Amino acid sequence: MNKRALGWTLFAAPAAALLLSVITPRVYFDSLPPCLFHRFTGFFCFSCGGTRAVWLISRGKPVESLSMNLFVLPGIILLFYASAALLINGYSGRKILPEVRFSPRFFIILPALALVFMILRNIPYFPFNLFAPHR
């Protein structure tokens, strides 16, 4: 896969999520679908609150989205930057922006962080209960 195609692919995922929530303005915060993992187990998974966080970001409330899920906003920013670097460098033929390189350790550390985040957000005591989705 060439850099332009990879750049457009990385750009498409967060853009589609944000665009979908902008296209559907009549969808209200409380009518968003619940997390099935939370519904059946009573525990918050690492992605619980992610849909609501994307919804809040698309409504111009990025700081409030952090109260839903801490991983969504940095993830969207990282994907947009990585796609912008690949697209700008690919179309210009020069290295204008440094490209994001994911080492193999990244793919070990990210799931470990997600697991720790999932465990911590299910502890019902302060300050860990702040990691749980709330509004």
C-alpha cells in the first residue's frame, strides 16, 4: 500500500465517525446506543463511552469528551496527524511533516494500557471512579 492510500485510509476512519455524528443532528446524547459489554456484565470496558466521546467532539466539546473516554480524543488527534503527514508528504514529494512510526512495542503497550484503564475505571472509589463514563 502506498503512502497516499494509507494516508486516506487513516483519515477516513475518524472522519467518518465525526461526519456521521454531524449528519445526524437529531440524535441526542441520551439516545445513543448503550455498550453491550456494560449492559450484560455491569463493568465498563476500555471503549465504554467512546461513542458519546465522538458525539461530544463533533459538537465542539473536546474537553467534555474526556469525561466519557480518555482514549478517544488523543486517538482521533493521532490518526488525523498521521494521515495528514502521509498525505502532505506523499503529494508534495518532500518530507514536510514527520511521519508517525509505530514500533512493535506500541502494539504491546497499547493493549496493556487499555487493560489497565479498564481495570481502574471499574474501581468504585475516588479517584478511579473519575475514569468511568459520566456526564
